[in-house]
Amino acid sequence: MSKALIERYGARAAQALEHWLPAPDIHPAILHQAMRYAVLDGGKRLRPILVYATGTALGVPLEILDGPACAVEFIHAYSLVHDDLPAMDNDELRRGKPTCHKAFGEATALLVGDALQTLAFQVLSQDNAMIQDPSARLKLIATLAQAAGSRGMAGGQAIDLMAVGKELNLAELEDMHIHKTGALIRASVLMGALSRTDVAQRTLDDLDHYAKRIGLAFQIRDDILDVTADAETLGKRPGGDAQAHKPTYPTLLGLENARERVQKLCDEARDYLVDFDEAADTLRWMAAYIAESSR
């Protein structure tokens, strides 16, 4: 049932993203076409799914969650567009198709990232279906802003760039990924929870601990797949981290120890859901899926 729900959440997210993205013929058409290219037709939709799964675990109607789900995915999509640029990772494939700058040019790709980032906050400020309490909506905006900024995802990307060609210890590597990948995953879970006003602090803390662990586990899993999977599975060139001389978990820990680290983190994540009822089973399933797909 959880797998079917995840597919439903992914389809719902795609429909909501389509709603908020400007039509491809609206002026300036080339920018709007490139934005749609970067967001639609691909992607795991992990972050919107986490918004829906967390909100559902707390009894929040799906229509209230559409806005936060779109906002976090727009931030994620913008980060991928910029991350693929020649000045960053210089990737030519994303989700099995040419990266945005390959399809539309570097200047347009830069603008795509800028436009998607601002669109995320437009959604959070204007979506009439979202939670109406002004202070609750402000918490959602603040949560996403912090997760995307210099103390979150952008800071993690800066650390990543500075780490190229260097040897990091485990604590340094985890610090990088807690920011670069983990911050937005934590925000996804928290935004689902903050979409209702009466959530206990203990509940928020447990969900945050869950999110920290699956965020880190997800990044280690990606490092493992970069070594073990092919281009068709990844949707991008395999071995890119090694070619760029980036520090990774398999390089630091070895492949089997990296897999064990994923399993341990996912087990700990599920432990933080012990006080939740069956409405949180999708969150439990997702932790199990991340662990299994790293094998």
C-alpha cells in the first residue's frame, strides 16, 4: 500500500507543479520552456512525497500540502540546474536527458535556477489552499529559506566545491551532506508537519530526527549507486564523483561499510516513528526502501 501511495503522491506533485509553472508560450517563452524542462518529466519527487507522507501521518489534507510540496521541489530543481553547470559539476545528463544548460545554454540555465527559487516562495506566500494562519505560513517560509541558504543546501554546495581533491574524515563528509542534501529533506518533513498548527514539539523533534537520518542515508545511497549503477539507472553518467575527485562514502568507508551505514541510519530513522500509528507507515516504508536500494 505504501508503494502505491508514493506513486499517487508523485503523480499529485507532478500535477501541482504543472499548475504553478508558467505555460510554455507565456513571454519570455524560452525561460518558461526551460523551467518546465528542468522540473517536469522526471525525478524521484522524494521531497514532495515526504511533505505529503508527513502531513498525512498527522492528518493534514492533501490540498493543504500541495503548496509546500511544490515549493520544496522548485528549490531542489533549481539546485540541480545550477549544480550541473560547468562552473560546478559540469554534467551533461540529468534524469536521462541533456542537462538544462546543454539544452538551453548556460545563461538561460542560470536564470532558470533564479526563477525557480523565487517561484518557490511565491507559492508559499500565495497558495490559497495552504494553511491560513499567517504565523504558521511564515514558519513554512522561514523553514524553506533556511534550508536552501548558506546554512543549508547552498552552504553544503560551497563545502562540496572546496572539498574537491581533498581527503575528508567521516565527520567532515557527513557535515557536508547534512547541509547539501539533508537540509532540504529535513525541510520537506518539517513543512509537512508545520502544515498544521497544533503539532507538539516532541512530535516535531521526532520527525526531525527521522529526517536527518534518511537525508544522510539517501546521500550515502547515491554515492553507492554512483559506483555500482549504470547510466540508464542513474539518469546521468556513473562514476562522476570519482572523475571529479570528490570525497564519497564508498571511498572513505568501503562499499560494504557504506551499505551498513545506510542500514543503520534507516533503522534509527524508523525508531523515531515508534509513537506514530499506521498513518506513518509510508514514512517507515521510505526508510526501508532507501536501505534496500543501496544494496
